[in-house]
Amino acid sequence: MKNISKIPKKNSIKTIALTKYHDFTQEEVTSVRQQLLQWYGRNKRDLPWRKQDSTEDANKRAYSVWVSEIMLQQTQVVTVIDYYNRWMKKWPTVQDLARADIEEVNQVWSGLGYYSRARRLHEAANKVMHKLKGQIPRSATDLHQHLPGVGRYTASAVASISFKEPVGVVDGNVVRVLSRLRAIGANSDDPQVVDTFWQLSDKLVSPDQPGDFNQGIMELGATVCTPKSPACSSCPLQNICHAYKMKMKNEQLAGNTLLRRTKKDDVVDIECVAQDCHLCLPSSQPWESSLGVTNFPRKSKKKPPREQTSAVFIIRRNSAEGPEFLMNQRPKTGLLAGLWEFPTFDVSDIENNKTLFSKLEDFGLQASLLGKRLKIGDVIHIFSHIHQTYCVEVIDYTSKSTSDHCPVGTAVVRWMTAKELQTSAISTAMRKVFKRFEDSQKKTSSPHKKPSTKHKIAGDERQTKRQRSLMDSFFKSSSTPTTK
């Protein structure tokens, strides 16, 4: 779930004046609370972190929600479930997580992506134990202020679900629901528009059941009011949805030739009386009939990810345990901080063997013991802002004397077996690289198609039958008496 914006200090919150069209009346607020809570009670998904809602230990309840919300940022629920279960089994309390080693944390997180989340979660757990007397903050303001990696959304989610603080939440699902309910067509990334969503969310949240209400509106956005194929007929809030009314009115106009000629598709803003309303669909991007309710929300176009090409070298040596591979630990900060990877360089930095071998010496390798470079193909991995291409090569190394795990030059290196690679803290991209290597080994180890076992057995049986036939005829001829 996307952390929409930072939480402001209470004395800095400003109320945005809304037109009646984009606001909720008190009657609508009451209706939304009632309808949404009833719907959520009947339709909520059975998710592992929701089982902690009734836990009497508030600290444990908050920790559970906190972990799940951090994992759910930019990640689908179906992916998170397994990671969450393994995480909570290993570190069931904030105390357990604080005692863990960061490399172990990265290892459990490996494959989930956005690895800074794991590092900050670990940092925050240590802060809770060492500076906050083991107690997770109880309010959204304090959660955001004291815990690294906890933004406005996460703070509000934990506070409302775990401690019943009546604060609203705004994530991508909530933005979609609110923008359609109130026909907010302005750029949903604009700070003033984001503040509007927070204002509406705070107004709607149930003071008696804030946790259930917030989970309900997010659940509605995730399962009914979806980005591309919303199930409007199943929505409990259909009767107050401006986007749905606009869709129906547009279809009525489209079915009437006379009205279509006079009104065309000019249905947008038909109920908003404000001139140049900053929340309505912009005139430069008016209502599109084919989109229906998915005209909302509108977002600014994302910049395409930048293209980046790197060379990855799988350095292999033989050992008593079998083949081992040289791994390098990334810096403690930045992209994929602290994770292990194969030696990786920008392609422009290794124009020839001399420059490459010089760089590999920083990993404790001797250039004279490096074999030939074997190219095995490319691997493409998409980060949020980078379209990364890895050009993968294999180099055999003949020495076994390199230290198992020690700083060498400017790098921290470790030799790992294939089994160790599978359980270590390495990124999804490096797992793809190793998979490419394994596939290449399968091809080289079996260049020709093996004969079918079925055919081999059949051939053996035919040969056995011929041999048995010859033996039978031999014994038959030798045992038959000679007639005279």
C-alpha cells in the first residue's frame, strides 16, 4: 500500500474548502459508515495479520499490523502472505526482531523487493527497544515521529487498527474509492489533492470502529472498486457514487440522438457549480465515455525507467563441497543495501580483460588464476525506476585459498555453494542471473538428446528374445536323437 504523504503536525493541518459536490453531507457520512462496516463484516478476506486484531497485548497487536503494512507497500497481498507468516514465525515480537542480525533480516526479506523497508523496520524495532522502553507508540503522530520508515499512511493504519484512534487512512485503494465517490478528477499526486483525500478520509472514519472502517474502505478498493474492472453492481456505496451517476447519465445521453447532438459528452461537472474547480476533471482531459467510472482517479504520467546495462560475472571455483561462487556484499546504504550479489560492473568500466581483471583483484582474486570469459546471455530486471539489463558471463577460478568471508580491498566477499545461494540475502535480480547460469549448465551437460528409455527397453527385449530363440534351437537340435 502506497504511503501517500508525510503526516503533518496537528497545529499545521489546514482545512481545504470543498464545494458541496466534492464533499460529504453528514447524512452521507452516516450512510457510508453503516454500509461499509456491514459490507466489510460480510466480505473481509481471511488474512493472517487480521487474526491479531483481538490479541489483548496491544504491543503485539501493533507489531503485527506494522509488519504487514510495511510489507504491503508496493506489494500484492498474495505475495505478502507467505513472507508475513515466515517473518512472524521467526520474530513474533518486536523484541525478537530487535535482537536479529540485519543480514538475517535481509535473508528472510529476500525476494520481496524494496529492501530498504526491511532495514528501516529493523532500525525501528531497535529504537522501540532501546529508546522507547519496548513500547510501540500509540498515536499516529507519535508513530510517524519516532519510527524510521513509518509514513503518514502506515502510522494512521497502525494507530486506528491497533489502538482504535479515529484517524483516516489514504493509500492507493482509498484514493481510487474517494475519487470516484466524489468525482475528483484532478491529478491525484498533487499535494493539495492529496490533502483533500486525507480530509475526506478523516471525516468519514467511524469513531467507534476506526480500524474496521479503514480496512473496509481499503478492502473495497482492492476487491470491488478496482483500477480497471470495477464491480459497480456489487458496491455498497453505489447510491452515493458521483462517478457511477456520471456513467449512467452519459449512457442515457448517448442513447438519445437529440440530446447527444446538443449535449454531446459534456456530462462532466454537470453538478459542480464552481467555476474552474481545481478538483474536477481538467478541460484538457475531459470525461471519456469508454472509460466510465475508471475516468477516476487521474494521475500524472510517470517518467519511463532509465535504461541501464551492467556486466555480471559468475566466478566459479571447485571445492570439497562442490562448485562455489564468489559473492560480494553491497554497501550498507542505497539500492539493495547489504544484499549479496555476483561481481557486477558498469559495462563501460570493463572494456577489456586488463581492466576487468584489475577490478576483480579488489575481490581478492589473482588475475593469473582466472580462466576464459564465457558469455551465457542477458537477464532483464525491472526496478521501479530502472530498466536493468545484466550481461552474464562465467569465469572459472583455479585457486581455493581465497578467504571464506572477509573484507578484501574495497569489497566484502564470500564464497557460497549453490545451496547457500538459495538461502542467502540476495536480490530477485541475482536469483534470475543464477537461474540463467543453471540453465546454461543443463544445456552444456546434455548437448544431445538422450535416447528414449522406452525404445531402449524395447531394443533390449528384442535382443533378449533373439538370444533366447537361438539358445532354444541349439538345445533342441542337440537333444533330438539321430534317425538312421
